[in-house]
Amino acid sequence: MKAEALLKAIGGIGDEYVDELLAHAEKNPVRTSGVNIRKTLRTALLAAVIAGLLALLGVGAYAMNVFGIKDVLLSSDREKIYLSRQGLQDSREFMAYQEFMAFYDDYVANNYYGDQMPQEQDEWMRQHEGIYFVYTQRLKEKLLELSEKYSLKLRNDVYEDTGAQWCCTALGLEDFIDDPRFDEDEAAFRAYDDGSFLIQIGWGNAGGEDLDCSITRNVKGYFSQGYADFDTEEMIRQWNYTTGKGTEVTIFWGTLHFYIVYDGPEAFVVASAARWVNDEAFSEEAVTAIADAIDFETLGKASRADLGLVRNRPKKPVQTDAQMQERQQLIESREQLALGQWTNNYDGLMFRVDSIRYSTNLGDEGWQMEQFMQDSMGWADGVCYTYPDWADPETGELKEGLRLITVALTVTNANTRDNITHQTMNNTGTNNFSNSLLFLNFAAVSDGAFINETKRADAYSGENPIPGQTSFVHIEPGETVSYELAYIAPAALENMVFFSWDACLPLPPVK
Amino acid sequence: MEDERIIALYWRRDERAIDETDRKYGALCSAIAYGILESHEDTEECVSDTYMAAWNSLPPQRPRLLRAYLGRITRNLSLNRLRNGKAGKRGGGELALIYEELENCIAAENGPEKHLEEKELILAVNAFLAGLPQEERLMFLYRYWLAQPVAEIGLRMGCKPGRVNSALYRSRVRLRAYLEKEGLL
């Protein structure tokens, strides 16, 4: 045996040992070039970038302001330059988000100011999930404070889907992209009730290459989040450009990113893309081809949003075969169980599935609504019902098209010593094990829509230390416990799989 | 940001996942890569490659321990870079010493060398680590997983380099004895 083989084997040791080591390394940093090299290097790179920019522009230190980067610059650090998707720097929308970003960075850098993490999501946070990126009370309060300070309204609804035409329908827009290379059906979008949107589009052979582009339109007068960025290493060129439709936009063009901006009368519009795979810059032809294809002027004007027009529409399958194949590969990569019994090599837990029962009423299996996670959801006939809308709160009867799956488990902690260092996801203490590692997966075409969901248990029959989030089971070494997990799932599907990281168990057919 | 939320960003294909990963684990990944490559430029490239690998593998992967997951990717990429001769300036010094230490630890005294299945060896190393006291295990892994110099390990562990050297020597002797006992040497 060679040292190479042994070194390779040491590289394959269990995650618990790697994590133990890296946790110790983080807590005990050594101030040497090896540890701090990134900061040193980045500082040097930042200086080089600025010098490069100035050299490129051929002017003095104030050139950036003259040429407009300052007008959209939210912030920068050693690694990134963050540019606005909200508006120009003197706008209320820009200032509000810039202040929120600064607060967020400081909050995270200072260990959440000692706030408990994770936190239970209150009703406002649940309603605004997917609209605003806030997951603690303090972040929520900051967002509300800033929206009031800058007299900005808040969005209250969001709809996500694919198909650019549906985005237009929801927001009362004419087609805003005129280019046959733009794959309209594949475009994924998120539309808000104020008329704002984010859309991710694939562009085939734009200026000689394929690329993915994001377009955001943020309606003025509303609080919005999100930014575009450049690496500090990038050489950035910037110029004003008149599109094929006669609209003047500003283009920022770097090695790895581009950013096209239009400040309309009612909305601020940005098209951007990031290069992930090769080191060559986007071609100028690709960037201007995209600028030419987008109707910035239309997007900069007001429009009437009605998300209800598209929310409950029938959906068509998208790349169903490929998605089903991908999902199948995921399942096949795990050991298929014949008897429903396996050992979790990582945590040293032995699982046995004692029974899997189907029902349509919470009470039939002894569950109560209060036991369910508040982020639980059920998907039936293309509609996603969130807690508690998936059941009648009085009778416990599930909405038509949904069913309750109750999985009875017996789990033995086969370890001979306390589990302290393993720190399974969200482990909060010695010999606590998270149920978030036991999943239900279902994939099928239902009512014309492709569904591929992997979900954690929606309810746990034991105690729940953090209600509404993640449940834990406390099992002493050598101890065996039995408990149940419940999942809300579509009634029509047969090909469901119950699985953990180590193994999976296909569910029996409905009788 | 908590790991679960970072992983959720990857699963939603949200580019903030990369930023948050870098914010939380960038320094750690850089330290791992630099310990092996000893080159600023190679370290930067290796850390970028780590993020790319994470972006491409999450989903379908959903690691339980993001720190360990990223650390493992960085280590493997760094070693691959060395093996494939892509590293601009071979970070040879420390790694050459480490190879020598391990070579001495497992050199066959009699008979031909055994060729083992990698899985078999990993299982044996895992079992060996489980039997080590935590302090010795950390020193062993600082040296042979992170490729850290002995002096740095001493600083991290709050002891003198001589003590680290002694502990590493003991661990190597134990490892050899364990592998022999298991019939792997």
C-alpha cells in the first residue's frame, strides 16, 4: 500500500469527523498567510480592479461617478460589487434597500445579535415568504421600519410559474421580448401583486452563444429586495446604448457578468446574466442582442396586476420525461429496501418501518391540526394548499384530492456512547436526532402538471421543541423508541417513496 | 445564515447561495486549499471550483453537514490539482513531508505489498479514528486531512509543536498496529 492510498482513504472518512475537525479549525483560527490569504489577495485584487477600471476609462479617480456606476452602486466588499435592481441612488427604493442590506450584513456578521436561530415564523412572515427575504422578527421589523421611513408600500402576494406569456397575463403586459431565440415556454418567473416581476430566461444562440438571463422589473413606490453583482476582479466597461426599439439603456459589461439598466417612469428594469462555466467574457454581440430584444419602454410603464388570472389555470407538463428520469436516478442511487428496515450509518440509528397507513381525515389516525408544521402544504390537482387550508379545521377532513400518510417507525440508537459531535442537521443537543432527515418523495404528472416534491414530515407524534419548524427525537444510546410521522400528499399518486439519506422504501399501493 | 437556508437557496437555484456560502465558509475553504496548494492563485481557483461543484451538485445532493461537504470538495479538488499538475507552484513542502510520514507508517516489512479496496481502507481508518481520544484525533486530522504544518496545529490546539509531533507519532504507530491487526498490512 502506498501513502497515496492511505491519504485518499483518510479523505473518505465520515462526515462527523470532518465536521468535528472543521468546527475546531473555525473556532481556533491561526493568523498565518494560509488562513488569511483570501482577504489579503482580495484587497490586492480590488485595488487592481479599480486601477484597471480607471486605466480603461483613461480618466482620474472620479471617473466612476461620471460614468454612472455610482448611480447604481448599492455597496461593495472585497469580492463583489453590488448593483441596484430598485432604482437610481437618489430614489427612495434604492435607499431603503441599501439600508436594509447594511443592516442584514451587520446582523449576520454579529451572530444575529444573539437572537435565537432558527425562529418560529409568525403569520406575517409566512404570508410574505417568497416575497421578502426575512426570517427573523428583527429582520421583519427592520423591513417594516424602512418601508415606513421611505414611504414605500409592501407587496402582499406572489405567484411563481413558468411560461413568459403567463407572466404577461398576470401583469397585464404586452409581450416584452421580441426574439425567436428566446425560449418563452421555459422561462421561470415570479410575479408580484404590485406588477413587479423577476423572470429567468434561456436565450439560445444570442450573439453566437447560449446564455441564461434574469430580467427584473421593480415598480416604483414599493419596497423590493435583490441585487445584481460583479466580481471585483472583473474589468467593467459601461456605455449608453440605444436599443433596436429606440430606448436608451445603460450597459455594464464585465468578464463574468453583464447588467443592462433602464430607469422608466413607473418601474426600474434590469436585465443581467452571470457566467458560470468559462472564463471568456460575454460577447458584445450577445449583450446588445439581448438589449435589442427587450421592450424596456413597455416594462418601464405602469400595468395592472391580477395574479388570480393565472393562479388556478391548468398547467402543461414541462420536460416531463427528462424530469421523471432525473428523479428516477435520484431514487435509484439509494439502496432499495425489501423489508423496510435499515441502519443509518451516519448517526448509528436503526430504523424499522412498522406500518404505512393512508387516510383522508386527521382524526382517523389520531392526529390533531396543532401537531402539524405551519409550513406544511398539500398539492392536489395543480393547486398548492398551505397550512391550514389543506384541511377543514372543524372536522379534520382533508381537501378533496389530498390524503394523509402516517408512517409508524421504530428507531433504535445503536451507539454505545453519547451522540454529541455528529450534529445532524439542526441537532440541538446530546442524543437528539432530527426527523427532517426522513422524507417523502412523489413525482408524477397530475392534471397536466409535473410534480416532483421531496418533503419533510408535516407532523410528528412526539414532542416538538421548536413548534412549526423541525422536530427532534431524543434517544439514549441503546434505547428504542416508536413514534409516527405524518405527510400530506396528493391522493392520486401511486409512485411514492419514503426515504432517508441511506435508503428508500417504495410505498405500498392504495387499497 | 443557517446551513439549511443556504442549501435551500441552492435548491431554488438562487445565486445568493454562492454569496452566502462564500460569506460563511469562504475563509475555511481558502485555508484548506492553501494548506495543500501553498499558492494564492491556485487557492482562489480551487475555492471557485468548490462553489461551482456545490452549485452543480445541490440538488440532487442535500448534505446534512454543509461545512463538511464543502471542506471535502475543497480538499479533493486541491489534491487533484496537485496530482494533475495543474497547480502553478506545487505546494510540495508540507505535503511531501506528510507523504513521507505516511509512507514510513505503512511500509511493508515482509512480503509483497497488499492492494486493498478503497472502501475497506476507509472503513478501517474510520474505525481507527473512533478509537482515538478527541485531541489526538484532531491533531491527526489537522495533519493528514488538512495538511497543516505541525507548528500551526500546535497553535490551534494550544500546545507546543513537540507535543503535536509526539501525538502524531503515537497515532501513526497505533494506525500501523491497527491496520496490521485487521490484516491490511
